[in-house]
Amino acid sequence: MSSQVGEERSPAGTVELPVFVARRVLAVTSIAFSLAGLAVELLRHLGGHEGPAISLWSLSYEGNMPSWYASVLPLLCSGLLTWVAAGEASDRFFWRLLALGFLLISIDEAVGFHERLSGQFDVGGVLYFDWVIPAGFLVTVLGLAFLGFLRRLSPETARRFVLAGAIYVTGAVLFELPLGWWTERYGDDSFGYALIDWCEETLEFVGLTVFASALLARLEGRRLMLTPPVAAPTR
């Protein structure tokens, strides 16, 4: 016989996510982007090298490979959240709201809306990048609004979500404080700036990767319908 009796097969038109492989690929890819970014900064500031590879892989540049990846990761999270929401019996509103939020984060990474908020407050020092003021307020409000949702999750999932959020917010918002202080005093073309910015971007990669991995774990065993079921013909 060509197949074993009782072998479980996915229904036609569906796909089951290979969770272990997907999580491994995500982790390896994020590590690779981070290490590549660190390598080019060391080559530039300590080795005196310049060239296309620096601007292509530096985490401090825009419109390059790391900035593309920084927009792809939240977009991936948005897609996974949409998939999760489709199979949840409760709290679909919160799952869909998270999906929308990560879609907006992806758009912001590509367009840079948050940077356009700078210059609204007459501050300096650690608040040199003053967009962190409304960002900090927004993070606080959203954190309070999602407390009930987190409590209704399983303890393991809730811990992963909180860990991912803490890492991401540390990179995306809190690290803007020392980066702003350094930029105001020494500019944005020094090794110190590059290292702080590299830490910031790497923490964002790690936070999004941890969150995506938690979503993949929740999706384990679920199947995604690729084509709609064929209805019986009617006369």
C-alpha cells in the first residue's frame, strides 16, 4: 500500500503551520540581521571601511535590508494575530485590535510617522527625540487597557507576551532616551551613536521575534484554509 492505514492527512485546501521550523527560521534570521549590523559598524568605525555594504546592512541607516526586516516582522505578527483571532472563541476584539496595531507599526517602520512627531515639545537631553513623550503615554494607556486580556490568557502565553512587550518597548522607546542624549552632544555619526542605535534596533528585533514565536506556539496544530469549501451543487 502507498500509505499507512489511519494516517492523518490535512484536508484539501488547508495547510498546517510547521511551528518548530518557523520559530527556528525567525530566530536565526533576527540574529543574522543583528550580527551583520554590528559587523558593519565595527568595520566602519574601527576599521575605517566605507562602501555600499555599510549602508546596506547598518541598523542606523534607513531604506536598507535591516529597515525592510524591521517592517516585515510586525507585519508577520499582524498576520499571525489575524490567524489566531479567526480561531478564538473569546476576546476576538483584542486579538484583532493587536493585529491592527502591529500593522500600523509595520507601516510606521517603513514610513517613519513617529519621527514626524519630533519637535513638538521644547525639551532636550534624554528627551531630545521628544516623540517618546506621546509614545510613552500611549504605551501606558494600552498596557492598562490590555490587562484584563492578559489575565484571561494562559499563564505561559501571558508571560511570553509581557516579556516580548517589555523587550520591544525597551528598544523602541526607552533606548531613545540615551540615544537622544548622545545625539544632542556628539551627533549621529559616531561609534557611540552606532552602538546605542544597534542595541535599540536589536531589542526591537528580539521583542518582535519572541512575540511572533509565542503566536506560533498558540497556532500549533491549527490549520489554515487556503481555499473556501466547495458547496454541494444546487438545482
